Amino acid sequence: MLISGLQKLTLLDFPNHVACTIFLKGCNFRCPFCQNKDLVLPEAKTTYYTEEEILDFIEKRKNVLDGVCFTGGEPTLHKDLADLLKKVKMLGLKVKLDTNGYNPDALIDLVNNKLVDYVAMDIKNSFQKYDLTTGIKFVDTSKIQKSIDFLKRGTIPYEFRTTVVKEYHNVSDFIDIAKTLQGASKYYLQKFEDSDTCISRGLHAPTDEEMKNYLNILKTLGINAFIRGED
Ligand code: SF4
């Protein structure tokens, strides 16, 4: 397993938990707006942590922490993720998993084996724009749909979320997303921010008015939607 980052404390990423975040290298998407290019691109150099270093850190901080977030990259690509999650759970901490939903069988196994307590799944865009928004060709959106359908069954708490980028999202996309997410418990919109850690530079954030318009459309269509940071 390639562990490429450790954020020692976060009060924001795992709802109602004091957590740390572990970053795993590698992703099956290449979203141009991705802010973690060093975690996604295999050629990018990153610092690596051993599993022992991470578990040692968690053990020492478990009186302060009550959760661990696993993010990436795409954590479910790591075949030994389940083993690490088991060890974290044995230390008495809850696990939050960030995923792009493109590995539904792994997601379902992890949840059904009670190794995950909360899932945040990206909805990159309306299905017809998945290739454009993920930066890869021929995305099989039936896999995304399978992950959505599984989470919507409510086995564990979850949220869907979209990073909104001016160049990629419009009203029609959110109308389509609303159809896909009918019945979902929570859906967050988060505004894109450009930075030198993005895979592609020069993309733009939507305006506040555009964000509010998308939110209102989603709410009108029955989605329990929020703008991140304003809920
Ligand atoms: S945004 Fe997420 S899914 Fe997209 S390339 Fe980055 S880590 Fe992968």
C-alpha cells in the first residue's frame, strides 16, 4: 500500500468526529480539477509512510482522535485496504472512506464487512459528461450507478458531493444529477478552487450566484442539497 500523506487532525472531514486523514496514492480517474495531482500521477514524487508508522501514530493519538479518514487518490484501488481498516477498527476508531464510486464491489465489500462507518462519494457530473469530467475515456457509468444505488439503500451514513467547476457544470447537468440522486440522504456542492496542485491549471470556480442557482434547482427537484460550508 502506498501511503502518501497524513493530516494529523481534521475537525471538518468526518462529520461529528475528531479525525486524522490518510492519503493513499493512485487513482483510476484524472479529473482535470483534481487538487491532489501528486497523489494521482504515478510519476509524481511523494513522501511515503509505512503502515507501521501510521498505526503507531493512531495508537498514540487515540485518546484525542475518534475517527480516521481514508482518501486519495482512490483508496479502494488498494487490495490491502481492508487489512489496514481492520487494524484501525481494532484500535477503536471509526472509519470514513472517500471514493469516486468507480469500484463498487470493493466499496460494497468494505461496508458489508463493517470496516467503514461513513462514505463520501463523488458525483463528478451528469453521466453523459463523466468522460469529460474524469479525464478518461469510456467511463462505465453503470459502476457509478451501482455505488449510488448501494449507498442509497442506507446501510451506513453517507454523502454525495460534487466539486463544481465553471467549465464543466451547468443547469442541465444538475437537473440530470437530481434525477440520479432522488432519495439520497445528503448532497453537497463544493466550489472548485484553482491551485498549483491541480492536474490542469486555468479552470474557474462558479460564481456565488451560480452555486445558489444550482442549489435551488436541486432543492426544487427534491434533493437534500447543501453548499459545503453553508449547511
Ligand atoms: S479528484 Fe478524486 S477521482 Fe478525480 S483524479 Fe483526483 S483523486 Fe482521482
